[in-house]
Amino acid sequence: MAILKADIESFINVCMEDGISAASLTEAIKLCLRDISNIGLLVGSDTTQVLADGDLSLAVPAEYKDLLNIQLTDDGDVLQDPLIALSGGHEEYRLLMADSVTTGTPEYYSEYDGAFYLYPPPDDDYTVNIEYQKYDDQDDTAIEFGDEFSNALKFGSLYFYAMMKSRERYVSLWGPKYEHEKEMRRLNMKKQPSITR
């Protein structure tokens, strides 16, 4: 079940006992969506990219914030181990590429200038699964967060609305509740362990 803007509006109207219009809440909801996505709680997956034999890089997905995982799948749909970040970053990648003409199954990557560079370059075709933290697209009519974010979005939107309208009583009441919900979501987020070479 998706979180609906109407549910957030209804909650705020009940709590503030006002006849607040949908238009006046839009900015508060967008501020809340931006705030929650800025702390890395919205996760996306890009399975649209194909890595062809000899390709050196993959594009960073839209609304990308931070990488969680890159995995390759071969012809038999067997998921490979996650790629490992080069500890020396793109400089290490350049050194490896300068000293080698090796191809094979990519095991490592560096992130640079809007792309992921893979080493060694592939000697076969692969489909790619990139899991990443993303920024919310700020569309309050199609909220991407799952049901577990319902309270955080309601409390946060009410908090931001109260701040915009200088309603101190509501700010002091709902601000701590919102922060608590955000922290609970952050603590319950499953994050891939980072591996570096």
C-alpha cells in the first residue's frame, strides 16, 4: 500500500484543527520528503544497464546519492559477488589500467565523474544491478517511500507546516516525534557492508 498525500493532509487537518488546503501543504510535504531522503533512507535499484564486452564504465543512476552495491549477472542469471571499491579510488583505477591489458569478470570499481569504472574490463556481456541511496524526486502526488515511513511523513509534514506558519506549540510537539521516527527508520534500514580492496 502506498502513502497518499491525502492521508498526510487529513492527519494534519485533524491535528491542527484547521481547514488547511492541499495547496498550502504541498511545500511542507516536499520539505519533509527532501529531509528524509537527504539522510539516505530512500533506496533505489537500477537493473536497466547492460555491461558489454570491453565496456569500461557504467552510468550513475538518476537521483543517485550514494552507492550500496553493484552486482553483475551472467547469461545464466547467476548473481556474482558484489564489486569491491578500490581503496585508492580512481587514481588506483588509472594505475591498474595503465599497467594491464587484462580483461575478465570485473571485481572492482571506482566512482568518478558520474560513472562507475570497472576493473578488469569485462570479457563478456553482463546485466547489472546497482543498488543505491537516492534523492526523492519531490513529487508529493507519487510518494516513493514505503508504508513504514507513514508516521515519519505525517509527523514531518506537520512539523514543517508548523514551522512555515510559526506555530511554536506544534513545532515543539511534533519536531521530537518526527526526529524519533526518522531515527527509527534509519536504525531499521538494512545497509550493505562496504568492502574495499
